[in-house]
Amino acid sequence: MQTLLSLAPKAISAAALSFILLAPAASWAQGGPGGADGPPPANVRIDVVTEEMMAPHLDIPGTVISRNDSRIASEISGRVDWVAEVGTLVDAGHPVVRLDARMLELRLQETEASVTSLEASLRYQRSEVRRLRELATRNNAPASRVEEAVSTMEVAEQQLVQARIAHDRTLYDLERTEIKAPFAGRVVDRLVEPGEYASVGEVVARVVDTVNLEVQAQAPISVASFVANSETLSVSTDEDGLIQGEVRTIIPVGDQITRTFEIRVILPENGWIIGTPVRVAVPSDEARIVTAVPRDAIVLRADGNYVFRINAGNVAERLQVQVGVAHGDRIEVRGSLMAGDQVVIRGAERLRDGQSVDTGEAS
């Protein structure tokens, strides 16, 4: 460039000089590294337009709850020896509270001794009845004596039954000195401390199942006909986005004041905190067939919503669309799209209408 300018006469015109300076830029635009058609293809990720059954929905508030949440009570009275620490994970049948068992252990020994003594007495009474009956057959014992022995034997039998019941009841109470978790869960509250006295029916601890969770939500009665058991609904939180849950049950009893009914939606294991507020999308009308794309395909602009369709020549075409109902990560669009079309779901923000694309991973 310097050589050309140094050779140019001083009288060269300003227009000619401008042409010389701008010519390389024009040459780059027409045949530079991007080729004759402009810049290199943009890296994008694509997905396919589909036709799906969707229904308009209504977001209702819900709360994550446990399916098993128990305030465990003592079945017997006694002094508290031990209580599991708050936060302890326990299996079903694992002790949560232990009561002093010494008096019951002594009573159990007493009832065992009573049962043994009565068994021995009953064996004697039975042998006595057999002996007297043999004598009575030879007229060596009066019938009244036999009847008296039989009566004594029957009383001994009933006494033995009562002793065995007392033994079993003591054993039952002894087993209840260990207050056990009815299901696997976590100790979240201890309501007695070691050294205190627990009475019959007194709540001693709270155990909550932190694995089997579900959403408790109140839906308007007006949508009751559009919600069914085992139906999959979208559940959303501010932190975790959308997840899918199955309707476990619908409680067909409405509240007269709020005009709502309760639904329970099963949650997948995802480290949920019980008490987390969520939103549940329940259908508010009949489902219909719609043209749907992933939510990520929608490009939001001030003048409307757009998608980029990729044609057979791997060229992006910008199409304006109107959005409608949504389900999960897919949303209805109305416009020039058809099922089977390919649309950009990543990298669309940098695309221009008519730009070539490379349908690999977006950078």
C-alpha cells in the first residue's frame, strides 16, 4: 500500500484515494475467510417440532410433605433412660426411646415362677384324677371324691391360664420399654429427656420419613374433571425448575369456604426439604393436539417471539410464532412450523436470518 501511494502523483483525487483504501475491505467481505457467502456457519443445537396432546393449565400452590410423619407415644409408663439424638436416621423397628425396664424384668421372673409352679400343681391334680377314677371303677373311692378332684384340677387349669396371660402381658410391656420407629426416617424432635417420667399415651419423639415425599396442593373444584389419578403433572420451584410428578390420589371432598379439593403428587427422590413451597400445573380444560417445540427454541424479542427453523441446506430461517399452552419442557407454537421441522434450541440468540449453521454442539 505504501509503495502504491508513493508512486501516485500528488494530483490524485480524493475519490480515487478512497477507492484504493476501501477496496481490500470489499474484497474481504466477498471472498474472505468466511467464503463468498459471509461469516462461517454458526454452531447450534437442534430439536424436532412435534404434535402432542396438551391442555391449558393452572398453576396452584403446594407444599412438599412426607407420606410418613409420626409423633410417637409411649404405650407404658416409666422413667426415660435414653432418647435418640435429633437428626438420627433410624430404620423401621429401631429404638428411638428406651424406658427403665428393671421392674418389668423382675415381674417377668415372678410370672415365670408362677407358671412353673402351677404347671407342676396341674400335673399332680391330673394324676390324682386318674388315680381316683381307677379306684372308683373298683368301688374303692366314692364318686364325690372323684368330682372334687376334677373340680380342683379344672381350677388349677384356669389358674395356669391366668398366670400365662400375666406372663405374656409382662413380656409385652417389657418389649414396649423400647419405643421403636414405625418406619424408616429421621428423628426431628425429642419431646422427653433422660431422667423424665413418661406416662401412657405421652408423645416422646417425632420421626419423619424424608425419602417418600409428595406434594400436597389445593386445586379449584372447577378443574376436578380434568385431573385424574396416575396423571403426570409438572411441579416447579424457584431453585430446581420443572420436574414431573405422578398424581397419587385425589381427595374428592371440597372445602366449602375456599371451594378447593386436595390432590397429592408423588415426588422423585431429589433431596427435597419438607415444607418447600412449590407450584403444580393442573389442567384447566380438555387436552388437544398442538404443534410443540422445546421451550429453549423460543427467542424473545421486543417485537414478538421467534424460532429459527433449519432448512435442507442448513440455513436458518427466522419465523415469528405465537406461544400457547405448555407441558413440561415443551410449549405450543402457532405459526408456519410443521411437525418434523428442525428448530434451533441452543445458539439461536446469535443467529441471523439466512445464516448457515453447523448442527453440532453450541459453543
